[in-house]
Amino acid sequence: MRIFGKYVTSRQLILSATGLVLLASTTYDVHRSIKNNQTPPSQEQLQALQDYVNSHRRFP
């Protein structure tokens, strides 16, 4: 197959498509994480986290 005047194999196309999917999913995940971290946690969430940490803490 010729693309832009150069011969390209199906393996090269699959590798390029896989790379684009990986890049798109990583970009989406980073954007989603930034969007979710824009609001600070509520007092209930902080208390639940503290309770969880205290319940799993190992004392010597």
C-alpha cells in the first residue's frame, strides 16, 4: 500500500494505530485527573480517609 508516495506495510499501520490509541487514552486520563482534582475534598471525604488510614495503621 502506498501512502504519501511511500510503501507502508500493514504491520506499520497497526503499530501506528496502536501508538495513536495509547497517546489518546493517556491524554484523556491526564485531562480527567486534572478535572477531578480541581475541587477540594469535602470534610466527610477527609474524615473517611482519616478513618481508613487509622483502621489500617499497624502499631508496633
